[in-house]
Amino acid sequence: MRIPNPLRNAFLALIALASVVGIGLHSAQADDGSITLVVYKGGWIIGGSGGHGTLTFHGRHYRLGVGGIDYGLIFGGSKTVLHGRVRHIRRPSDVEGVYAAAGAGLALGRGVRAIVLTNTKGAVLELEGRQVGLMANADLSGLAITLR
């Protein structure tokens, strides 16, 4: 049995519309929150970082743990306090995951830091803040964030 072209085209258009609406609804469920991270970093060639933070999402506060490894040209130690937004999350656990970054910086006393990170769940962190310490780096780093 053959379906007439106008009917088949209308059916295909209906399927396409349903797909677009479904994708739109899926994206519409994603939301934004605010995040604060305190990261302590130190090393010589190989470095490490650790710290804590807070995610504020839908009026609730969630404690975060932060840890990571850095490899490259690293010398010194620093404390960085970052504030910003987390975008494209549906639930607090979407912030959890590994974030990779390549960066370079120099902090002698005080410095300013800004970074955008993304994890495999699609969460995007847009962060900026102040770095204090003596740190020179040109490295690859991995930062893991967990809910406590």
C-alpha cells in the first residue's frame, strides 16, 4: 500500500515538529545556578589542587568538594577564590564531574583569574575571582567536583 505524497509529507512534518518541541522542552528544563569555589594549588612540575565550594540552585545550598592534578610548568602555591554561574544543569548532581583545562598564569601576591569549564554532563562553569600566592604555570589540569 502506498501513502500519497501530501499525506506522507504532512506526517513527516508532524514528526519533525514533535522532535523540535521535544528538544525544546528538554532544553527548557535546564537551569542556572551560582557557584563559589575555593581552590588551593601547589606544585613543582606536577601539582595538585584541593578545596571546597558551594552551589546555590533553586534557593538551596549544596556543599562541594574540589580536587585535581596539574601537569606542565608549575611552580609555587596559591589560593584562588572563584565566583560565578553554572549553566545548563537540571539537578545539583549535574555539577559533579571532571573538568579539563589548559592554562597559563602568573600570580605574584595577588592576581585575577577567569575561566570557563565544561563537564561531560553539559554543565558550564563561568568563573572569575582572585588568586593569592606565588604561582607560575603553563599546564594541563583536571579538576574534579563532587557533592558532599
